[in-house]
Amino acid sequence: MKGMLIKDFRILKHQGKILFLMLLVAAVFMNLITDVGPSFVVGYITIIFSLFTVTTVSYDEFDNCYLFLMTLPVTRKKYVNEKYLFALLLILFAWCAGIVLGIILLLVQPSAEVDAADWFGTCVGYIFTAWIFVSVMLPIRLKFDAEKAQYANLIMVAGAFIVAFLASSAIEYLPLKIVEFGKNWFFGLSTAGILGLFAGVTAAAAIISYVCSQHIMAKKEF
């Protein structure tokens, strides 16, 4: 697995530097000319850069590289394990860089009143958001080639919007007491409570994603 990590970090070194610089410039630009806050900058960098994990799969597929990798001391299970570990390290790296940039933007905007605990809690939430994105996209990318994966992602996004619309429509038919109880419970949660709920959802998504990726890779034909 160490060799696979080195391979992906070398790809990141050569291909990710330009992407990361572009994200930094775009994030600063959005913060300066729009009303988005520094916390959005943290989330933007973390989420977009974390998807580079999916890009490494494309490099592995190029010119039948999969066949070469499997002749090395690399099993299909270890391959999947490395991708999830690489995704975690990438998310943490991008998040730390975003935090540094966000703090700098806060310091150069002293007029902005920001609650430190809420701001940091929001930034931590972006780690979970980025991991959910990776959890959804990585199994899809392992299952399909690059072109088909794009269509699959569009279908997933459309499906998510449809489910959200149906759920919001179904709420109208629920008893008012249940709706009010749910609203009061959710909005009554502290920052720690919301992060805990979000962490639970993220953990469930990660487990399901990992199991699916292992199954897909075990059945994959090269």
C-alpha cells in the first residue's frame, strides 16, 4: 500500500499543484467580490480538491495500467484500501490549507463579526461533506469508465434532487405535531450535536461506499 500511496502522491505533485493554485485563486477571488465568507472558501477548497482521488483512478486505467499494478504485490482489496486512505489524507491536507487561508481572510477583514466556535464547527462540517462526495463518486468511478461515470454522476444528482423533492412534498402530509417536533429538535441542536449527527451520516456513507467499492473491484475485469 505504501508504494501505491507514493504513486498517487507523485501524481498529485505533478498534476495537482496547478489545480490547487487555481482553487486558491478562485476561492480568494470569490471571497473578495462576492458575499461568501471565509468558511465557504474552506469548504470550496476541501470538497473540490478531494475529488482528485477519483482522478487517480483514471491514471490507473490509462494504457492498461491496472494489469501492471496487479502483477505487483498489490491485491484488489489493498487497492481499494489505498484509495480511501489517500482520499482521507487529501481531504485533511486540503482542509488544513483552506483553514489557513480562511484565517488569513478573517484577519484582513476585521470588520466581519464571526463566532469562532461556530466558524470552526462549520469548517469541520466540510470535512464530512467532502468525504460524502468521495464516498459517492469513488464506487461509481471504479464501476464505470470515465465517460460512463459522468453520466452515472448526473443520474445520481438528479435522483438526489428527486428524492429531496418527494421528501419535502411528503412532509406536507405529516401531522403538524410531528413536523414541529422535528423542527424544534433539529434547530435545538448545538454545533456539537449537528456535527455528531453529520459524523454519523458520514460514517454510514463511508462504510457503505467501502463495501461497494470492495465488491466492485473484486468483480472488475481488466
